[in-house]
Amino acid sequence: MKKRIVVEHNPMETRVALLEDGELVELHLERRGHERLVGNIYKGTVQNVLPGMQAAFVDIGLEKNAFLYAKDIQSEDNALDYNNDEDDELRKCDIKDLIKQGQEIMVQVFKEPGGTKGTRVTTNITLPGRMLVLMPTVNYIGVSRRIEDEEERERLKLILEDITEGNFGVIARTSAEDKLKEDFIEEFNFLKRLWQKLCEKNKMLSAPRLIHNEASLIYRTVRDMLGDDIDELIIDDVDSYEKASIVAEMIANPLSGKVIHFNKCDENIFDYYGVSHQIEAALTRKVWLKSGGYIIIDHTEALTVVDVNTGKFVGNIDFCETALKTNLEAAKEVAKQIRLRNISGIIVVDFIDMLTEEDRQQVLDELEDKLSRDKTKSAVVGMSDLGLVEITRKKERKSIAGILKKDCPHCGGSGKIMNSQTIILEIYKRVERLIKMNNTATIVIKLHEAVAKAFNEYTRELFMDIEGISKSKIFLCPISGIHEEHYEISIVSGTKEFENGKFFAFVG
């Protein structure tokens, strides 16, 4: 499998696409003025302590106060040893015993704001390097779950225990696999020095203040994504290419040769590698499967729902075979779309009903296998009798749709507005009330031209009856540039102004 990272950069935005055999599987975006907050470290002030929620609001200088749960608080008097199961009891401490209103604390963002919610923060600071993650506030030695070989995991743990000192904790990342002790010492010392500088900065600055800004997207791409499994990292911007080359040489010298400059000035890099149309497809609600089936992806405030349908696929043998084949293909596509669109939180997938437990388990295994390729942690709950599967996925950044789209100002994000007949009948009721109050009037209704065209024989008769009974005149004024649900009803004097053809009446 050929894996390629393609980077499109301009002064306003950076986009990073991960391609596997030309197929887009991950997309990362960062816009100027809207840089990623996750990883940023702030000195904040506790604004409110909420014992009933075991949480607190912390002012870190953003538009909304950050949210801090008691379980995410680490203090010097309450140092937890993550290697000791007994310390779970310490996590049940009352928040009033951990922090006070007005207290200044150092926190790190680990969840971006979304919807009406602000950022989530923790006092358990982590500083990522290429091979290691330093945890300066806890005593913990860990190894990435992606390193599955038990002998290798044990070897890395022994090395980390040997190089760490004091109460520093450290986690070996996936890129640490097969590395020697000497490879870790320099990075550990660098991260330790960085932490010492942050502590000094924290003492000097007043809250609320940003203490440490997480690295740029291009830097993170080289640090976190450029590995032995990547064939090339291609960047269209010269300055960004030079910076990426320097970073690659500094932290992963053998891989620096994989950084390439895209010099086709007359072509867009995303168009050249077929990324642009794949991004457009990732924003659609319906995704077709090769068999002819399809999945529908709908987002709500609480969760994301995925519905699996057979569509044009009718199978060759029986319904059981059709359902299984469609579900297996859908399981693969669902895992891909979750990763590509960066869908997080609770995800419910409604697979086609299957009659046997063996078929259901086969679909679950396929889903779990494909989700295992995703670096973001997720968990799959077993399938219910109705064919529903619940997936939970950690939220680390906004979804593609959350960055590239906004709620429709007309429907408020629901995807639906009132149909024309509903609006016409609403107008009729208001006109009827108005005429009862002002008999023999000239009434003008300004409305969207699509609604005006939707008047049928029945609804026209309703308005003509009112005209006949009240001896009033009712004129329609179709307008194209207004919201389809909006209209305006007014009483005017005279009818000469309607002779220009812009208006038309129900009765000649």
C-alpha cells in the first residue's frame, strides 16, 4: 500500500491529506485565527466551583470559560500514581478539597469547544515529542497500545523506567518501537527542559495567559505522521517545505528525504492528487457502496446516526446473503467515514437486520478491524437484536463539516423548512383576520416567488372568496431574494401602483 501525505498551504489555511493508494483517509485543517487549541497550556483563574457537578469553570482568556472536572485535577498534595490501582479512590476527592474560587492554576486543553460547550481542560499536563510523551505531574510509565508485541512493550517499559527520574511520567509512542535507549535520552531531556521553562513562565505571568502554544499543523504532521510507513510528504508552499525539511532532519533525520516540494505552479496540489473531489464527497449525507447499497450519515447535538440500506443491491441467493454482504461493505465504509470526517462522541449504526449470531459477529469483527487503523481511540459496543451498534470515539478536534460548513441560516441546521402550501394557508388565516378588522381594504402580500407559484386552484378559490365577500382586493408581490418562509402583509390605498406588472391580483 502506497501512503502519501499531501499538504496544501496558503496564508489563510493549511490542509493536510493522508492518502492510501490514492484514497483520502484523513484530513486535517488549520485556519489562520482559528488554530487548534488542544495541547495549549494556560495559566487560568478558577471562576466558579460547582460541587453538584464536581466541576469548575476556569477563565483561560478565551471567549468562554473552560470546563474542568474533578477527575482531571492533579495537585501536589494529591499526586496520583497511575501504576497503582488504589489511587482510583483518590480520584473521588471532593472538588472543594482540590481547588478554590479565585485560585490560579496551570491547565491544558484536551478537548476543543463544540456547539454551546467551551473547552475541556485538565491539570494533568502532557508534552509530546516524536517518540515520547512526557507527563510531568504523574508517576506513570506507559507504552502505546498500537505496539502489540508483549516482549517489545516490556523492553520499552524497562528502558523508560531507567531514563526517567523523580516523579516524571512518560509514555512511549508508536514510533518508539525498536528504538534503543540512546534514542530516548535526548528527547526526554529536551521535554524535561521544556517543562522547567513552562514552570518558570507560569510563576512570572499573571492569569489568564497562554503559557505554551501547541506546534503548527505542519510541524505536528512531521512529528506525528511522517514515519517509516509513509512513502512521501509533498508540500506545495516553498517556505513550508523548507520548514518541514528542517524539522524532519532535526527529529527524524532518516526520513527527511521523504519531504518533497510540489513545483507544478500551474496546478493545485489537491486537484492534482484527486483530493478536492474526495473532500466534497466527505461532506455529503449519502455515501454509495460499490455493491449498490448506501449509507446515510446524520448529525445531531447528542450523537451521529448512520443508516445502512441495500439500495440498488438485490443479491444473488437470498436476503440473508444480501444483508450480510451489504453490512460487511458498510462496516468498512462506516469506519472509513468516521476517520475521514473525524466524527466523534457517540455514533449509532443501524445495520440491516441479520438472522444469525454468526453473521452479526462477522460484521462486528469487520467494523472493529477497520476502526483499529484509526489513531484516535474508539470502542465498539455489541450489536443489539435490532441491528444497532454503538461506537464511542474520542473527540480531539472538530469534524470536517464543523470546520468547512455552518448551519443553514434559513432552516437553523435542521435541513428542512415549511413547504409552500403550509405557508399559503398561514397567510390565508392572517389575511382573513385582517379583513375582518378592515373591511373593503386593498391588501398586498409580499412573498417568495416559489410560494406565489405554488398557489393551486383550491387555495386561489379561498382568497377569491374573501375578495368576493368583503369587496377587498388582494395583490401578490413575488420576490426572489427573500427567505422562502418569510412574507409581509400590508394594507395600501389605491391600485394604480400595481399596473406595472410586478403585482398580480386573484380577481381581474
